[in-house]
Amino acid sequence: MGGRLLAIGDIHGCSVALEALLEAIEPGKEDTVVTLGDYIDRGPDSRGVIDRLIALAGQTKLVPLQGNHEQMMLDVLQGRTTLATWTPHGGLATLNSFGFSGDRNFLTAEQQAFFDSLLDYFETDTHFFVHANYDPQLPLNEQSIEMLRWRSLRDSIPEPHISGRVAVVGHTANPEGGIFDLGHLIGIDTYCYGGGLLTAMEVGTGRFWQASQDGQVAVA
Ligand SMILES: [Mn+2]
């Protein structure tokens, strides 16, 4: 695989921070960008984030994972559950950004195709990427969705995975904007929507970019 391998943490509607991050990183055709899920809810511009990710897929090799917030939205839009199961978790912000007026078929065909393309995990020779958590004893294709998409690191911090690969995860927000690095497990949800930062990590070098919703970017 040529190019850089990058991971981006939970965006949650923070389109300004996402744009600032992408301008700093300038991902190109040879690069691979893994987005860890939770693109929508809570922050101000879920639709803008989805449309920017769709555009990003034409600019670089995008590997988008599904977060629990995408699942909550899809469960509502596809009639598996009620709106009330989603709205307390930031869904109103998403509905507002899409101009929701009562019709659940508000996604464009392109946006629907993006949601249909979301993956449960991604792995390379050295790392694997999931939204939330993992069972250290199970191969990735045998992990439960509850574990991959919902289980907080506050409930269980896993031992190193049997594959020996390093896990890169989002989902469990660090309000201080700091990266959570145990060596075998790196957490990059840095709470952008709540006043923290949006983090991108270059896997090969350990280089980090962090952007805030006022468009400022820091590189470490
Ligand atoms: Mn999440």
C-alpha cells in the first residue's frame, strides 16, 4: 500500500473542524483515510459532514466505518424503531441539518449509498480499526456489533488483541482533547462537538493533527 494511512475520530457534525483537518492533511489518491464512525448527531452540521465525506471518497481512498449514531439513525429511517429512541442522543441536530419535516426519506441517493457502504471494521498488517471496542480473544469477523459499535472503554478496557495488531478506536470521548494511548490500543475520540478537538492520526509515523470547531489546527 503506497501513501499514508490516516485515521479520523468521531466527527459528530463538526464540519468546520473536519474541513480544517482535511486542509492541513491534504489526503490524496495514494493515501487511505479510515473514518471511525459517528459522523452525525450532537454537532451543528451532520449533513455537511456526510457530504464532505462523500466528496473525500473522490479525493482519496476512504474507508468509512459505522458508529452507533449511524446505526441509531438508520434504525429510525428504516422503520426498525421510533424517533424517540434516537432524538435524546443528538438526533435532533441531525434532523435539523437535513431539514427534516416529517418525511423519513430525506437522504439523497448518494447519501444513502454512503450509509450503505459503512464497514464494521478495517485491518492492515499492523493495525485494526473499529468504532468502539473489541473482544481481545475473538477474530474481527466474529466480534459482536454490540462490542464493535457500542461498548465504551469506560465499561471495559481490552487486553491486546490475539492478532497482535494495534487497535485504533473512537467512541469513548476524552473531554480533555487528549489521545488515549496504551500501546496496544489508541483512542482518538477527542470530543470535538463538546468543545474539544477532532483528531487525525497518521498510523505509520504516529503524527497527529487536531482541529477545533473554530478552524484552528495543531500538529504534534
Ligand atoms: Mn460512538
